[in-house]
Amino acid sequence: MDAVATASPSVYSLDLVSFGRGVLDRGLVFLDTRISLPVDTFEILRIDDSIVHKSAGDIRVIDRSHLHPGQVVGSASDVGGQIGIVTGVTTVLDLVDFDKSGMATKVLKGVSPSSLRRVRSLNLGDFVVSGPWLGRVVEVSIDVDVLFDDGAVCRIIDAESKKLKRVDDDMDSNRMYRQQMNSHFYPGVRVTAPDPCSLFKAALWLNGYWNLDRIGGTVIKVKTSTVLVCWIASMHCGTDKGLIDASAPPAYQNADDLTFFCAASNCCWGVADACFFREPSSTKIGDANGDAACAHDQDDNEEEEEEEEEGEDVTDDEYEEPAAHVLPSTRQTDVWFYQKQLRKVFFQGHRRARRPQVRRHVEVEFPMVVAKTHTSVDVLWQDGTRQHGRRSTTVIPFGIVNEHEFFPGEQVVSNILPIDATGDHNSMASTIANNHIVDDGIRSTMRVGVVRSMHSKDQTVQASWFKASVRPDKAREVECDDTVSAYDLKRDYDHSAYYGDIVIRLLPSRSPNGRRAPLRGNTDLSWVGRVIDVPSGYVQVKWGDGNISMVLPNEILVIREEHYMDLWTEMGHWVEDDGVDDAPEEPAAANMDNGLRHPARDSDVEGGNQPATRTSLLSFAFQSLLQLTSDMVARGKGYLMNQWVTRSSSPSTELAVAAKENSIGAAATETTNVAVARNVVELNGDCHNFAERTKAAGATSCCNKSLCFPRFDVLQITPPDHHYLDTTDEGGSRGKNWAKAVQKEWKILENDLPESIYVRAFEDRMDLLRLVMVGASGTPYNHGLFFFDLQLPPSYPIAPPQVYYHSFGLRLNPNLYESGTVCLSLLGTFDGEGTELWSPATSSLLQIVVSIQGLVLNAQPYYNEAGYETLVGKPEGHRNALPYSENAYLLTLRTMLHLLRQPPQGFEKFVKEHFRCRGRFVLRTCNAWLQGCVVDDAHATESSRERPCSAGLRLALANVVPSLIAAFTEIGAEGCD
């Protein structure tokens, strides 16, 4: 679960904050997008499960126990600086015991989580093992034993799905709890039901019998009974979903038959969590609940118990460490135990006021509650430096990291591929890699290396390249070190194990003698582990059995950690295959999320760590777009000429490159400059002085000459490469009203298309169109061409058209996917409301094409991503927006090369003429970037003119410009011959 920033940049979800001096004056921050709160006001869960709302000025962050290994963090004092990876976390807890009046009677400080267990033996999201299978818990059922005042005991099966409720729910409706790792019921809680007769009569009675007088009692035992497990991997099948579905164990499992491995990364200890001490001799993995089992240190306990809160009255009895009474799970044993133990209480006259006697005589284990957490972290920063034991409040979680951020120890592959090597984009045999669709044969020849450090502001990476590996079972040797552009690298997803990842060691399904490889019992954890370090070429893993070993990346598989609710949604067919008829159609409220649950309303309150509802900057500009479209229709063609026409003025060459110091040091800066200079020298040598040639090209301009290509036309035959050509529902099957609606759209397009958008319709398939738009000036897409295929459904205009983008496997915009999907509310491929959605009465094809050009292919495409509009003007947004735009510019150049080699049919002449005219302006822009300047355009501000592009962009341009020159020269582009 990634922490999400709120309006206050210093407070994050699950932060422990303080707003006073008392024990109750602290709590965990929860961000719920469904609750409307004033700006900088936070919902806080206190130690007593109550909820309060506090403003940012009234709270102070005192701990971040939600940090976990593998999480990306930044420095709280330098939000815009380099980021790092958490490599280790150490948390100790302060525990408190409350009496029936809510007063703290015992405080223990500095308790290790490894000496504690939660109320439930298994929690939502836990990783569990059964023989050779690894799974995730997605549903938990608990049985609750209730003691009545007369000594009778009954067991409520699957209590959280029944109408059992706590008595204090009626007294305090503002009570909540974190339901992923806590239960609403635990020993000592008074419970009842809206209809106690019905509930208790149907219960399993362990001592005594049901009668009408028993309407409420005290919980004395909570036991995890049945769990629903989503099996995600095995030591023989790996992570192959088909094999897993075919041979996985039943989804519903008895909790006692499973071996706990580890908790989900978002299942952290926090304030208000109820817990028990482990038995010193306990080795039952099922009680681990997030930490490896270990005996509790009695000496440390004595020292901790001496640290009492000042002014608190603590009795000797209350200082006795509670000891769990281990019971056999058979009903006969339970009945015998309660009849023997509870008889003492009955004859002594049990009363609620004598709760300590219940503890002594019935041997009920009462939980303590986490009152405070103290967390420190180890961080590996991008520049290669390490920090150990850093206070958790001095770093902040980075939930949004762009794909060009790299960290030391990560294995990467070169992103520089020949354009002709991308293979058949429609072939399923090809794989999308490095933002390209790459054939497997080409992928095997790509350069592989390991990151040593990264300069985040310059977007440059110090990498060590490996020699070509002959044997996969041998560690790779380093061939050379190099400074490369971050835009020319991608993570090597075949060898992606990194800090905090859960991995499995693949074992052969059968040994050489034909027998299956043996396990060391059903609880063997020697094949599943967690990455703790990534030495060059190796991965260091701590296995579930406690052993630590060094393995090669190809010897393990990384298990991708998904939210447990996503797994629950995906596994519906598993439950059906198991023949479970009473499997719930929806998860119980207590199992739905890892946020807060409000018992009184019986509805969960979602924590801030779940992805929020997708929103976009598109919605903010939509009203103005509708007005713009209306004006275009009214005024006729040529309306937007001044807004979309490409500028022909030459860029400024007087901007100096700003020399700045950086965190890696002057030596790294010098290395970067040498690398850029080397590539530029090679470029000039190969292309006969590239800088002078592009400068001379500016003397003659054909950009203002109109291309002899109508903006709208109807062709007789649909081109064979149209994406929707093979659809079975052809235009001839539609009625006259549909044809009239299409002809009306054609007329609007013919009259009102902007100068930079060109559309072709087809007589033989009236339901199909193809359009191309020119990237606008002042955006990363300037001078680029972007092709789309459209299909009008039979129900048009009731339903919107389908739109496909010719991506060539490149993701150059958040709304344009490699698969060709166009994510837009108007098309029904993105969430929206009101005027954002398609309207049969007012929406049109013209509105769609103008939306794509004006709102999707804009100057700051990074903020198109759902939810990112909240980062506008913030350091986190600026940090990612600039690299995203630089990469979008590089991908636009690569798209040009693809189009020149394989233009969409029907537009061959247009593509050639467009780049023949504008090729020199493309090269002029590249040259300005290579010289460290910012292209002069109408959208540039004074600050942007003073900020040169990154060294990483210049390095990447030096690799792509030679191909552009060659392609433009081949078509006879003006100024490039």
C-alpha cells in the first residue's frame, strides 16, 4: 500500500500524529476520499478506537511505522531532491492496558513486535504456505466464545458475519478499527445482538444451555477457524496461472493447516492494535502475524515493566504477563475445559465488577493495546550512499515514481533499439519491453547491466554493463562502466528481484529417479523468502526457515504483491470449483479493505492507502472545450489556425548552459559532459557537422506552405491496415437513420476541422474513419504525427465510437496506451460524470478529435494521469512532470521514425510531405536541446528559458538524431540534403 499525500505535504496516511500530551492524544491518520473534510483536516484513529478530526496546524507527526523494505522514500527536508529505497525497518512498541473505566493501568515500553501476536492468528493479505504452495489470505472467519454472567459458555461460529456486536457500539457510534489486521471482538469485550435469542439459541453451547435470560456476555476466546486463500505460486509450477488454477489446493482452508510466512507489506503495527504476548516456548508459525516467531526475552520484560507512566496506579496482578492457554480444538475437550474451569467462577458469584477474578480463575488472556510506535529505517539513496537507523519521520513515502528513476543494484537493459527491430506489433509472440514491442530473439541480444548510482536532476545513470552471458547458471562479469541517459534504460524485468521482494526458489517437480522432490514436512519454508540485499549480479535472500543464501537471479521468481481485495475479485471461479455453495457473493464488511470499519454502521471506511477514484485534469478543461467546439462549428473552418499552426521562428541560440553543482559531485558532472561531448562529436563526424547543417536549414522555410492534402475527404475503399476492418458488424447492416447521422458528422468534419487535423472516411465502410493530427507547438509532441482509427457502432450516436491509436508500442502519454487504447471519458474508457461523458444529443466526432489534440496531447501530459492533478505546483509533481515531458519528446521522435518507415495506408504521401517540410525544424529543435538550450516558443516562461534540458535528454538525443537525419535525408527533406 503506497502512502498518499494530502493537501498538507508533510502528513501521510497511517502517520502516527500527536495533538496533546496524554495517551489518548495521539492516533493514526486516515485518508478517506469518500468523506468531505475541510482542506488540511485529517481523520485520526485514537488508541481507544474513537475517531477525531484535527487540522494540520494542531498535529505533529511522531512516527511512520507504515514504511517497509522496498518502499521508495524521499528526504522530508528536501522533497525535490534524490529519492531512495528502504532496505530495513526497525520498530518497537509501547503497550498499554486499560481498566473498565478506560484508564491506563499498565504501560510497557520498547516491546519488540516479534514477541507479540495479534488477536487473529491469520490476517487479511497474509502470505501462507501449505506444502509446496504459497497463497494469500483474502477472507478470514473467526469463532468467538462468549461467557455469560451465570457461567454458561457458547461459541458463535463465523462471528464477524453474524449479528454479534459489542455493547459499546451502541454507546459510542464513532468507534472504528483497522479491519485488515484487527478483529472487532477480543477477550474482555462485552457483546450482545439485536436479536440475542435467535443468535445465541443457534450457537454451539460448550457449557450450559440456552435460555431467554442470556442476552449478553463477555468474549473469552477468539479463534481463527476458516480462511479463504488465493494460491499465487508453487515451488513446482512457479507463477503460471494456468497450472495454478489446474492443480492448486482448495481455496477454503482450516487456519490450523496453514503455515504463516509473512504479513502483507501494508499490514503494519499501529496505534489501537490489540495484541498478546507469545508463549516463550511457542514455535507455532500460525501465531506469527507479521514477524518471525521468537521467544520473549524475560529480562527485557522486567526492565520494560519498571518503566511506568508517571501517576498511573498499577497493581501486581495487572503486571503478571498473560499466558495463553493452549487448547485442543475438539468440541469434547472444549466442553470439558469450560465445565471444569468456569464452575469456579459460577460458585464464587461472577460479577462484571470483578473482571480481575475472571482473569485469574478462568485463565482468560486479555490483550494489550499498542499506544505508540518507534520506527527507524535504513535507506539506500540514488547516489549510492547508505544511511542506517534514520528516524522514520525524516523521510517521506513517494507513492508516485516515474519509470526513469533507478536505484543502485537494479539490473537494467539498454533501451536503444533499431526502429526496424520492433517486429510485428500485432503478433502475440512479441513482448512489450523498454517501451517497445520486442521480439524474443531481439530481447536476448539486448545489453544488460547493473545501476551503480543515478543523478536524478541530470537524468543520468552510472551503470556497469555485463559481458554477454554464455551460461545462465554463472554470475555475469562486468565488461565496462558507462554514463548513460536514464531515458535509454529500462528495468530488466527478467531479473527484477529487489529489496523487500518476496521470492520463491523453483525446484524440479521430479528428481532424477522419477520421484517428486521431497519437502521437509508440510511446514517447510526453505523455498520461499524475502530479498535483503542485491550484490552485483547476485540476490541475497532470507528464507522462511531463517537461512540466508546468495542466489542468481534466474534461480528465483519474484512474487508480485497485489492488494488482497484485487485477488479476492479475481478468484471467484476458484471458489466455484471447490464446490462451496455458501461462498459469499461479496466479502463481509470486515474483510473488504485494510482501512477503517465502522461497526455501528456495519460499513467499512476505506483507508487512504487504496487507490482513489480516477480523476483527471481533463474534467477541469472540459467546459471550455465544449465552448470551443461550439464556436468552431459556428464560425466555420480555419477557426483554430492561429492556435494549432506550427511556429516557424528559429530558436534562440544565446541561452547559456547553466553549470550547477550536484549531489554526486563535480566528477560525475564532468563525466556526463564528456559523454555528451563524445556523442555529439561522433554525431558531427558522421553527419557532416550536424549543428551547422541544421542552422543553415533555417534559411529556407516551407512550413507556411499548405500541403496539397484536404483536411477531410471520402475514399472509395478502406485501407487494409485499418484496425477495425475485420470487425464482423459492417456498415451495410445499419439503418437509414444511422446513415444520416454519419453523413451529418461528415459534414461537420468537412467544414470545421482545425488546420492540424486530417480525416478520411470510406464509402465501402461508412462506419470507419482514419485521422491524423499534428502535435501542437509548445508541447512535447510538436511537429509529430499521431494516427487514430475510429469505428461507429450500430447504435451510434446513442453509443460513442471506438478509437484506436497507432502507438508502435510506445507509451508517450498517460491517455494513449501501447495497446492502442485511448483513455477518455468521452469514449467511455475513463470515469467521468455530466458533460465529461458522451451525450447522443450534443456530442460529436469533432468534439472527440479536438479533445484528443487539445486535452490529451498537451504541454504537461504527466498531469493527465488519474489523481496527479493534485500534484500541480508541488515538488513531487515538478520532479516527475519534467522527465515525463522529456521522455514524451523522445518517444515522439521515435514515432516519427516508425511513421516514415511504415506510414498508415492512405496517408503515405501526407507523411512524406509533412516531414519533408518540417524535418529541418525537428532537427533544429533537437540541436537546441543538444546545445543545452530551451526551444523558444510562445509558451515558454522566463524561468523555463533559464533552465536547460537535462544531460540525460542530450545523451538520448545524441543516439536518436543520426537516425532522424538519415530518415529525413532519404525523403529529401528541405535543408537536410
